[in-house]
Amino acid sequence: MNFFKTFLATLLALTVFFVLSFFLFLFLLAGLSASEVVTVKPNSVLHLRLDAQITEQQVDNPFEGLGGGAQPTNIGLIQLKETIRQAAGDANIQGILITASYPIAGYSTLEEIRQALKEFRQSGKWVLVYSEVMSEQAYYLASAADKIYLNPEGELEFNGITAEVSFFKRLFDKLEIKPEIFRVGDYKSAVEPFMLEKMSKENREQLNELVNSVYDVVVQRIAEARGIEANRLHEISDKMLVRNAKQALEYRLVDSLLYFDEVETEIRNRLNLEEGKKVSFISYKKYQKSFTDEEKKTSSNEIAVIVADGTIVPGKSDNGLIGSETFTETIKKVRENKRVKAVVLRINSPGGSFQASDVMWREIVLTTKEKPVIASMSDYAASGGYYLAMGCDTIVAQPHTITGSIGIFSVLFDASGFLSNKLGITFDEVRTGEFGDLITFTRPLTDAEKQVWQKRTDEVYGVFTSKAAQGRNIPVEEILKVAGGRVWTGEQALQRKLVDVMGGLDDAIRLAAEAAGVADDFRVRFYPKAKSLPEQILAALSGESEARFARKELGEYYPLYLQFKEARHLHGLQARMPWEFTLR
């Protein structure tokens, strides 16, 4: 008995010790992080390694770099642009070197970075890009630089973009799972992967127009940057005339074929360094620690930028999820804050829950009655994402933005065949009335229940289109012509009065400040606030570490894993674009 008492007491003491040690570690790490200040050496070069997932806001991993690595797994667009701006005014930074092969970002995000680099160059400093391999996205980013250097044995992809859609009908057939689908709109293709084995005629039509519209903008911007006629670039791309590094140089897509040591020699010459002297490179992560928020412009007039990035869901926000509860709390706080003179809603979302979208739309409309609200569309602002934008005073989009998709669908899964025939599980029920359970996966819906679902879907589509007409101040009949679930690029949407202005986040902020009458005196503040270091550590030890493990183990199949995870949110009425849709 004494042995067990001693054992339990020792176990309890060890548990308390490890818990206290863990929290002590958190506080020590927080203190070290807060106190770490980096001093930039004179004649330095900012080295941006952009082979990472580029999201709207940075999700820091507190354990990143502890193993000696300097490459971030996630880069925030907002933080990256601010870093480039700081470097432009930093006398110790002479230029930027970018290395990028496969940045994970949409074309609108890449355009924002290109614009920041062009503004950096206007300060009189230079931007160089070097890579051994360049994807189409990497080359589009690189085209904003002074010089592009490719490894002599490297490769450059310049052969157009592809829209790829994943279909799961055969999988569901094998598993004996039957999707029960209700939708409005010939182009509402988000449910096609559940019911077809290939694209419908309508979906193929819209995607064909969409990819050509996006690529025309991409080619035009590259043509302007490289001094090559757009028609010639289209010919090079369509016929895939560039298949190796020598051809990339021959067709003037790059400036020189160099190994990295030769690039260093080029940089050394630009810095007027002696031969053999080491170039002082500073990484993105380290350079961020060389300046603080206090160095930014201060003013009593605030432009609040609310970032809505991810799938729209009820409840709390999380990485990749826009929670209606979190969003409404944030926008109410901003609306009631007298220092906030205008609001910019930065949207990067394919949509999601209709009810959650409508709850957020209501708060946006209420805010427009108090102060100007400008929507800034990123890579996606479609369906539920467009639902948020249409409540704003003005909508700003990039030409490459994927938007529109004004439509509604509902999907339920009848898994009774899978449960019965594969697992040997059957169900029976007793209910009151004819409609006891409208959401079920243990049996097929009755004809009467299907009619209820379709009628409700039709009703909600009417709500969506009428509110879109109200927000855009055009007749419902005009909205119906461009609705039906059809997806448009920002450029196409501008022609159809779905958006107002072409531009990026900075343009939206400028418009907001002008509308509020504070164009000459304002500061920008982003919402929601970044997580504290202890919160980051706890997240890194739980869900985020799980995601990194899945990405590492699944490799090229990781996007499919994400699509299956997304299916968890496909219950009830959905205002969202095809979530399996990818541009590459």
C-alpha cells in the first residue's frame, strides 16, 4: 500500500513538474522572441525565398527555424508587402534577391507582390530573381524584376495555364454512397464532382473562358515587363517553344544563364564589393525583426482592414475558415470604434454556408450606414465570398480574381448502402409526421423531402439574387443574366457591373481613405489580431503540426486530402464555388 501511495505521489509530482516546465518554456520563449532585435548590416541584400504557401495573413510557427532552417512554410501577403516597403526606405538594403520555383499562390496574390516589387524598384533599388526551375506562377512573379537568371541546366515552364477539376462519382459508386443534390443555376458546378465523371458542357464553357481571360492578363503583364509583344508570347506559350534554359534565353524570357556563384558575383559587382568578399544576405524572417509596428505611420484616423480568408462557416474563425461569429464580433467592434473612419474588407474566399454568409452580409450593410466600406477581392471572392462583397459600397478586384458564382446548392449523402452492405449496419426509425428528419445519411430522402429541399434552395437563390441587385443598384433581371452560378474573372465581372474598380488592396485602402475624407492623414490596422506566442505554440503542437505531417506524408495527394476535409462543411444550404477547382 505504501508503495502505491509513493508511486502515485511521485507520478503527480512529475506531472506538475512537466506542466510547470512547459509553461515556463512558453514564457521564456515569448521573452526571447520579444527581446530579439536584428540589426541590418550596411550594404545588405534582402533574400526572399518564396517557395512557400502565400496566404493573406501570416500564420507563424514558433518552432520554425529551431532546427536551423530559414525557409518559412507560410508567408503572409500583407506581411510580405510591408517588408518590401520597409526595405525600400532602408538605407542598409541595396536590393532584393528572390529565389522561387513553386510558390503556392493565386495569380491575384502574385500580382500584389509584383506591384510591391515594382514600387520597390521605383525607389532606385534593384530586384534580381534566380532559380533552377520556374513554374508558370514563379515566372509571372519573376517578370517584375530587373533581371531574371536561370540555371544553365534549369527549366522554365511557359506553356499556358490549366483548370483541373477532381471528380468522385466512381468512388461514391464503389462505396455505395449516393449524393442527393439540389441546386439552382446551370453553372452551379460545385456539386458536379459528386454526380458526374467529367465536366458538364456549361462548366467546360465557363472554365474555358475563365482560363483564357486570366492568361490574357498574365501574358499582357509579362509583355509589358519584358518588352516582348503579347502575340509573340502567346505563340511561344501555345507552341511550347521554350523547353530548356537555352531556349528561355533565346526567346528573351530570361536575361542570363548563370550558376548561383555567378549570381553572387553579379550581386558583388552591384554592391562594389571586392572579389571573394561575402555578400551580406538577410532573410525574410530576420529582416522582419529589424523593424517594429511603432515605426509605422501613426494617426488618430484609422482604416480598418478586416481579412476574410477561407471557407465561410458558422461559429468561430480558424486558419482557412471564416467564422460568422468571429467576423460579426470584429466588424461590430470596428463599426463602434470612433477612431475607425472607414473599413476595407479583404476577401479571399470560395464561399461556404449560406446562413453564415447572410449573417455577415447584414453586419456589413449596417456598417455601410455608419462609415465607408470597400471590398478588396484577392484570388477568390466567389458565391458566399461575393455575397460579402455585394454589401459593400465599392468593390475592387484584380483582373485575375475569380468571382461571381451567384448560385445556391444543397447536398446530402445517402450512406445507407455503404453502411448496410459494406459495414453490416442498418437503421430503423420512428417519427412524428411526414417530415421527421430532413438531414440524414442513414436512408434516402423521400420524394416529399426532396421537394422541400429543392423549394428551399430556390427560395434562397431568390434571396441571393435580390440582395445582389440591391447591393449593385441594378435590376434583378440584369443580375439573373450573370448569375446562375457562373464564375467570372475580375475583368469579366467589371464588364458586367459585378465589380467597380480594377486594383489591389492598396487601391482599396486609398479609396476608403478618400471616401472617409482622411486621404492625407490615416493609419492602417489589420483585423483579426495575430495570435499570441503561447497560442501559436499550442496551435503548432496540435492541428497545425498535424497538417504539416499530412502534407509531408501525402505529397502530391495532399490537395485531395484537403478536399475530403472540406466535405465536412458541405451540409445545409451552400453558397460556394467549385471547391475542387484549381488553376495551374
